Amino acid sequence: MRMNHTRWAASAAVAATAVSLAACSGGTPAAEPEEEGPVTIEVWGWNAETGEQIAEAFNAAQDEVKVEYVLQASNVATQTNFRNVFEAGEEVPCLVPGIVPLTTLVVNGWAQDITDVVTPSESLYHEGALAAAQIDGRYYGLPSGSDGQFLIYNTKTFEKAGLEVPTTWEEYVETGRELKKDGVDIANLAGEDPSTLINLAQQAGAEWFAIDGDQWVVNFLDEGTLKAADVMQQLVDDDLVSNETYQDKPALYAYFDSGNMASTTTQWWSLTGYQTDMKKSAGDWAATAIPQFEGAAEPVTPGRAAPAFVPVGCEHPEAVMKYTDWQTTAEGIEAGRNPETGAIAFPNQIADPSEYAADVVPEGFFTDDAAAVDAIVEAQEHVIGKFETGPNFDAWFPELQDQWGKAVAGEQTFEDALANVQDFVAKDLDAKGISYTLGS
């Protein structure tokens, strides 16, 4: 049974502290007397293919919890609908997918502290999935798998140039210079998408936001970020990349398919699209581990997640955890198989997803399917999962997009772009009354 929640409110200054995060989002209203029969929880999601069948399979598998699955139109629609019910003081669902970064959920007062129900289940999940669900050592999200990045490359393009596939980012730049002699780009950097910079910064150990006692530490210019920025700068300065936009998918895939782009970083869920839209080069691609930075102590793979959460006002986080844990079982994973395509979602949240990796490798796209499976599994073994986005992600991310676009176009350096974003963040936090210091 669910009950109306009380509208949570806190000043921006208080919301910035680790103490207030725990204090303001941890509690739930006193439970009403237990009713006979299974606990009913409302679960929201936008999985039109298998969301309902997963819920039905779970309901059939046990009699303690009943899931009512409510299909949402999209991520954006879910955000709007959730904000409306929350602000209206209506009954909230008990499980909502990751509609915004975790810190934003907590600062908004939406996500409750579920540490007590997650901790007993930690052994079921990958370390990266656990890390993605935490703020300052407390669980405000459910363990959520982060898709580990790996590299795919056009084998014919590399063979024609007589080049080996680079294993470090430093080698990657040098390889790009050699490929450019034949008019081939090493990669594509879309002017509207700064995810490559974020991924490399995360991989290099950057920490743009950190919690230090009662304030945030903001640093878009730390050593790891500047390493990533240097790689981007060399690629752009030496004209080693293209700038095809993701907003024109046919043109983008035609370019990928042409043989004039040698490689791209990707995740498992992109592979089916490549198979569908890159007919000319199908069978020419190979997958391997993402390059590392020289001197890295151990391989690390970029990957982040916006975890699902239990809203403040839901009385039964333990029932949500039972449903979430069940989805790590063989029965729960199988329940997510698409009845039309036969595809299964890669269970990247579990400790060892290796036995399911072959299911997500599309037939006929790679030169070696077994090697592609190995690349996907290796990426998940080393995925980081956590990258803190601070209390004002919705404000600063569009600014990063703008500054990134100018850097990709050669109008400013990437370091200048990052400095401008940090200045924007500082001014925005000042305006919101949120306490912070700038890292050095």
C-alpha cells in the first residue's frame, strides 16, 4: 500500500551538504497497518517491449509482492509526469527509472535513502553498479549497470593503412595522424555531444564534483580532465576527426559505413543499429578494449548510469528491492527476452554477465563474434560506474555542450572551454546559495 507523501523542501544551501542529503531524503512516513495479501507497488518505465512481461513473470514467480507496471511514453514524459504527481502531493510510484542524475534526484528531494534495503543484496551486483547508486557512501538509487565502453574499428581501413590498433590514447592520436595521410579520420566528434570528453575524463580519474563535509568541491580542470582535453585538442588541431552530427542519423551512418572513419567508441546497445544501418561495411568491424592512458595502474572503462530510484513517499522500498533482486536471477533475466526479436537486455548490473554477452552481438557485423563478446565482457569488468555531476547538472550540462561545440569547431581550446564551464558552475552555485570551493 502507498500513501500520499509530504512535499519535501530545503534551501539550496542545505541541499548542497552531505549531511543534509542524508537527513532530508532518508526518512519515509510512518507505515499504515499492513493489509493481508501481497504488497502492491507501482512501477514506472518506458520499456514498451518487455516491461509488462517482466512484471507479470515476477508476479507469477512469488506471492509476496505484486508489481503494477505503468508504461510511460519516454524519459522526458516520465520526468514531467513524476514532477506533476510529486508537486501535487499525489501518490507516487514506488520505482521510477533514472530520469535525471542521482544527485539531482536527491537535491530535488525525490529519492529516499534506501541503504538499509540495498546493503544486504550487494553481492548480487557489480561494483560499478553499486557505485553508480551511491552518494557519499549512502544508497539513494538502486544498483544500476553502467554500459562499459569499448572500441570498434574497421579492419579493412586499418589493413589498407598497414597500422596496428592503438592500445593507449597517446597511440590513438599518432595512429590518427598516420590515417590522415590517406584521408581517413580516426573518429567522429559531433559538435553537440561532449560525451567523449566526459568519458575520457572519467577514465583518467577526473572528479568534477566531490562532497567535502558541508560543501561541494568543483574542479573541471583537474589532472585527469586536462589529460582528456589534451587528447581532444590534438585530434582537433591536426584535423584527425570528422564532425558529423547525431541529429542526422542517415548521414552519420553513411559516413561510418564509408570506410573513411576508422574507429569509434561504443556500447553494446549501439551494435544492433550499426548492423541495421551499416550494410556496406558489415563484416569488416572488430571490437577490442578501449585505449587506456599511458601509465595507468590498471585498465579502467568509462561508463556511467542514472540509476532508478525509490521516491520519497513510497512505503515499501523492501518490496522494490525484492523486485530488483529478482531481475538478477536467470529467471528474471530471461523474462526480459523480446518475444519478437529474441533479443535479451544485457544484464550489466550483475557481478558476472559474461554468459549473456553473446546474445547482444549482432550476426554478421563483426569479423570475430567471440572477440566481440570478450571486448564487451572486459569492458563491464572494468567499468567505473560513478561520476558525480553535482547539485546543478541541469544548469551546467547545456553550457558544456555549448563550450564543447566551440572547441570542436576550433574557436577556443578545450581547456578554455572547461574553464568557462567551471566559471558558469561557480556563478550558478553562488546564485543558488550553494556552498562550494574550487579545486586546484
